[in-house]
Amino acid sequence: MLRFYSLMWWLALPLVLARLWLRGRQEPGYRRHWSERLGLYGRRAANDEPMTIWVHAVSVGETRAAEPLVEALLKQYPRSRIVLTHMTPTGRATGKALFSKHGARLVQSYLPYDIALLVRRFIRHFEPRICILMETEVWPNLIAQCGRSEVPVVLANARLSERSLRKARRFGQMMRDAAQGISLVAAQTEADAERVRALGAANVAVTGSIKFDVVVPTVALATGAQLRSQIGARPVLLCASTREGEEELILDAYRQAALPAGTLLLLVPRHPQRFDAVEAMAVARGLAVQRRSALNQAGASVAGETRVLLGDSMGEMFAYYAACDCAFIGGSLLPLGGQNLIEAAALGKPVLIGEHTFNFAQVTEDALAAGGAERVANAGALMSAAARLLDDADGRAAMGQRAQGFANQHRGATARTLALLPPLAD
């Protein structure tokens, strides 16, 4: 099966590269660093550190989740460097924003496509001592080549939904071999651990979610405070990390909702290539729109007649949470699996979330049980819940405190994960 999988990769490679080029029309970052995706890195740069730790974080969410672990690894192993790999330009940009302060101790690259030859090139070039995959990244050839090169593979902050487990089982023995090739799985919840064991992994521990350990940057709080001053005293409903198909529902419901006077909709699509399309949706509905990027000009503010502020910046999600009064977490109105609500909770914001949260099932249920989050059935219910919260300062503050307490209660996954690594990394 692995040979067939590899053959399919080789046959598909021209189409994959063509798709990459086409995606580059909307996101130019996809047209940069092509050689890295093919395992071509030129001359090996001098490395003064005796140990290289490879961390793979596919995109923005995984990269932000990896921050506490990367910082802890650099601290625990002061004579090491991190090679941080991604699959998307937005993930790479997020990594640069988070870790550029570490200079040569953190090197970024795209992950090579999952073809044995390309993965071998990567391993030969960087010579990692250990490979840490964040969350759900299981690549059969990558794991097989790490095994042949005696590079232990760790799946950290691991989560696996029932849907993902069913998809993985379609690959039969190949996926079981990949799971068995993982040296350690640090799972977010016991349910995740059970599903990973069912896939074939042997060494599985429950460590919790590393995302609870993310420290809110002081600069993000300052940016959020500045943004709030540009908005003014009006109520702010944030709809964060929305996905395709959701914005239309949200905008239609917003137009019809009985929200407190002047309520501003702060709308932040998850994917930057959709910023223009989402702005057009709002304009088509007769809603006055401003873009966050325009507020970077000195003295700029949100006009009184503006109904929608489009969050068209990267790396400012903490600032958006800091600037809002309550937050809806996107990807959950439609069957897309939801997004991470921990950042909003950590900032003490009341959280609203839809019914489709299978990618973050346990953390969502825990937040609901703690009283820091409320589930809404549809966009209309979202606006009704937001109206109630925005009109009740005391109730909103109490719910935000419960959300923050929930987030603080679950810290410590980074330390628990790190404690399992020394036998592998030393």
C-alpha cells in the first residue's frame, strides 16, 4: 500500500505544483520557496548547535499552538536549534512573527511533500535528533523515513476526531504502520488517546492541550487596546476565524438582529485570500465597511456609520479578542469542525459557538460546562445571544470570568509533554 501511495504522489506531483502556482495568484506566498517542498535546500548552512529538533506545524492554528512547546524546548535545550516546518504561507508568516526573536536558533522551511526521496533529502540536510508533529499530522513516508534514519517521531498536542479516524482507517495497513512508527503520542484528551490507540499507536499519554499554555503577548494587548480606542465606546461583536459559507449567514442575521444601538460587527475570516470576497458580501448587503489595514494609518478611527470592521490582518487574533465584548468562534455554524476557543477564553471573553465542533469536541464541552461558552444553533440564535450579552454588562463580565477560569484551570500540558521527551531527545 505504501508503494502505491508513493506512486500516486509521484503521478500527482505535476498537478500539485500546478495547483500551488494557481493558488499563488491569490496568495503570493505559495509561489515562494518551491525548492523546499521538493527537498532541495542548497548548501548546508553552518550549525553551531549540537542538536536539531524538528517541529512541524502545518498552518496558523498549529503554529500558534506550538509556541509554548517551542519556547520550552529552546529553554530546556539551550544548545539546540529548532527547524520549524509548515505547509502554508500563513503558517510560515505566523512562525516568523512569533519566533524571529530567536535568530539562527529557529529555522523555518516548508515540509517536503510526502515522497520518500524528498523526506530523505530533508533529513540528510537538517539531521534532526527528533521529529515533533503537531496535532493531526500523520504522513506515512515521513514516519517511515524517520524510522529508517533512527529519528524518533512524537505526535504532540494530538487530537483525532471520529471522522478523522474513519478516514484514516480507509488506508488500512499503511496508516496502521504509520501509527505504529510513532514513538510517542501526547494526546489532548482521553477520547483522543483512545482513537489514536485504535489507529495502532502504542505509546500514548494524555497530556492536555498545549493551547491552554499560550501566553498572551503584551504587545497584542496593547494593539487590542489601541484598536478599541479607534472603535470607540460602541459594543463590539467579534466573529473570529469564519469559514466560507458562514459570512453570508452572519451578515444576513446581523442586518436583521435587534442588537444594542451602534453594535459593530468585527468580522475576521480565517483565510486571507477571502478578505476581498467577504468585504464584497457586506457591501452588497448595504453595510458600510472599513478594513483593519486602513486603521494602521496615523489617526485613523472607525467611522460612526461603519457597521462592519473587516479584520484583514495576520497575527492579530489576540488583539481582536482584546478589542471585543463577546466572541463567536467560526467554523462551527456549518459542519466544518469548529476552531479553537481557548484564546478567547484566556482573555476573559464570553464565547459563543455553533453546533459543529467535532474537531474541538472535548474543549468545547468543557468550556460549556464551565459556563464560559454558550452554544448557538444558527446565525439568528448567534445574534440573539450576542444581543443579550451586549445588553447585560454584569452577565457578560461573569461569563467572561468563567471563561478565563476555565482556561487557567487547564494549563500545564507543555510541561507534561516536555517531561516525556528527554529519553527521546537526549
